[in-house]
Amino acid sequence: MPLAKRIIPCLDVDNGRVVKGVKFVEIRDAGDPVENARRYNLEGADELTFLDITASSDGRETMVHVVEAVAREVFIPLTVGGGIREVADIRRLLNAGADKVSINTAAVFNPEFVQQASSKFGSQCIVVAVDAKRTSHDGSPGRWEIFTHGGRKSTGIDAIEWACKMDRYGAGEILLTSMDRDGTKIGFDNELTRRVSEAVRVPVIASGGVGTLQHLADGVLKGKADAVLAASIFHFGEFSISEAKKYMASCNIEVRL
Amino acid sequence: MQITAVIDYGMGNLRSVVNALEHVAGKNHQVILTSDPDQVMRAQRVVFPGQGAAGDCMRAIDHYELRETICEVAANKPFLGICMGMQILLEHSEENQGTDCLGIYPGRVRYFGDDHHGDNGEKLKVPHMGWNQLHQTGRHPLWEAIDDDSRFYFVHSYYFETDDRSLVIGECDYGFSFTCAIAHDNVFALQCHPEKSADAGLQLLSNFIHWDGQA
């Protein structure tokens, strides 16, 4: 199958600065999103995701400038997520040079927003971020629910049903994060990923829990993910994107080398 | 000064296309984004991008009164169609319960289907999204310095199908082989996104900006 599985580094941006990228030796200003984007592009990243974690609305305007600056230099797909609530938010980011936007909380509180957004801009640029947490006990059949507010509030919504609904509502892609695994470095929740990936028509990006290169490969091999997203293993210089790709290729996974 | 006009008909993300063309354009090249037929007619080269659904694209083209202009420049200037800008050169698309397109070339645009599978029976996601290999089926100035089977970025749920094999200059495999690039005289069109395809894509855009329209 010649379509390559994608590796997507994720950058958290606060007030126009990357907040996790601090350990690159060759880069003087590790907090500059453009420098980070350029570096990941050179290493062979297949796409880039920027997550705007800025709380203030002034800061959000800064994100637009970040996207503009990155889009002038880096010619791979760019996704921006964080705080997207209105059609106007999407339009502003796409005009700045983003190729896709990732909608999370707004989709949960107003699913029609996803329909509205995809009919307006096309499904290809609407990613729905699904934050799921396992609610079933060990040994019983898996059940995951959608959580909001950084994983603190349960909505009671079944994650797999929700992903299917978002597919029907026009999501072009699902960014699936296991809230149980996020930040743990023990690997993706591959059972969750596989269940969602087999249930929806659209591509699924696995996220949350990567600590080793084997975890990335497992996301594809066991989780049936179409793309794998990771933050800290790339930011802290533990592995480069090219190392990750070589490793995945050695596991017989089709990648863009 | 050489001008490349990117036709703006209000569909999708045209900033990316302009950014990438500006990146490869030299001092003597200017890139303009316009929906004004006169400006399009005055340009030396024309890029016809597109995103979204076929029905919306066709409505937008008529809304901006660009149909005649597009057909005219496609007949006599170096012309690059991208993604939806390739599909609507055909007669008809299955999208939006059937959409009549520009009909410059014979053929139709078809849906991959909700139940699309690969050779080994594995489920294939729709849209076809990501980096796939572009197989060059013929020589062309726009392939200059691009390795055969280089990967380009694709994102589409519908594919191009023509009866005129002489148009086909590139193919891609997603469950089956489909036409992902065509060339005819001064026209070249691609299903994938050169503006998002890193070095290979930039090379293709650079080749276009220096192309005289001769095959």
C-alpha cells in the first residue's frame, strides 16, 4: 500500500512561543515556532500541528501571525487547534495559511458547528479532536467516554459513537487522544485507536502516550492509525523525525523517507 | 515582468498556493490572486486551484463570471489546475448528487466509495489523505528534476476518470490506479497539492513558472 502513514509533531504555542521546545542544541531560539517548524520540515515531518494554549483573546491574534510566518516558509500541511468556536475563527486561520483546523470543545457543546464548518470550508480542513478516557473496568469490554476541560469533565458520551457521528457530520479526520495515556510515555491506547479507526470512514490520528519509537509503530500496527502524533519525544531531542521514520520503515510500515 | 495569476473564486485555502508560488518565483515573476477576468487574461500563466465540493466550485465560478475566462486561458496560456481545479475540467462529477463541470476534457469524477478496500482486503480511508507516490507515465517539462514515484500530498474523496488516455501523464495507486496528473498542450493539472508537497511540490511549481506551455 503506497499511501504513507504520517508522523505529525505537535507544538504547543502560548502567546506566540513554543512552550515545550527547549532542548534543541542547534537552535538558538527554541521557542520560535518558525524555527521549530523549519527544523521539523527538514527532518521530514509529514504535517505540523500547532495547539494554541493561549488563554487571552489578544494571544489568539498572535497565533494568526505565527501561522502566517510558518506558512510562508514551510510547505507541508499545517493544522491549528485550540479555542476554535466560530466560523470566523476558522476563516481567520485558513486565510493566514493554515490548511486544517482542529475543533474540540466546540464540537461537543455544539455538534452542528462541525456540519456548518465542513459545509462552508470543506471536510478536508476540518479535524475533530476527540479526547477519550476509558470508563470500563479491567477485564470488562472496553468503553471510553468523551471528556472536556482537559480531561476533568465527563460528558457521558461514548467515544466510538461520537467519532462516528463526527464523521457523519463532515469531519475530514479524527484526532484521537487518550486522556489516560497523555503525558505518560507508556504508549497509545491502541485498543481505543483500533476501535475508532475501524468504525469511521475517515483517517484517524493517534495521540497521547508516546515514549518510544516502538509506540509510534504500535499505533499503526496495533491501533490501525493512519497517522501518529507526538510532542515530547520530538521536542526534547530524544528522537528526530527521521529516526522515527526509519524505525517505522524497519517495521514494514510505509513512510515518506 | 512575468505575471502568474491564481484564480480566486472564493473556494478554499488559496493563500498556500500563493505562498508557495512566491517562494519559487524569481525577481522577474509576480504572483497575483485575483477574481477579475481582465487580470487573469493579462497574466502570462494561470493557476486554477480549488477545494471543497464540486457543486460549490461550479456555482462560485459562475458567480464570479469566470467560466468563459477559464475556458479561454485553458486554450492558450500555460495553465495549472490543482485538485478541484483538475476535476472540474472534466464533463461531470458524481459529487453533490451530480454536478456538471466545465467539460474541457472528456470524462467524469467519481467517488472512492464508503466501502473502499485495498488489494489485501484492508479498509482504505476516504478521503485519500496523505503522502502517496506519483508515478510519471510520460515525459513532461513539469516533471523536470522530480524523481519518478516521488511522494506528493493528496486529500480527496473523488477521483478523475477520463476516456482519453493521451491526456494521462501521472498515476497514483489507492486501492486501484487512478489518473492524478494530466497534460494537454498548454494545460497541466494535478490531483495532489504541490503547494503542500515539500521539495517535490516546490520543484513542480518552479517548473511551471518557467514553462512556455509547450509539451
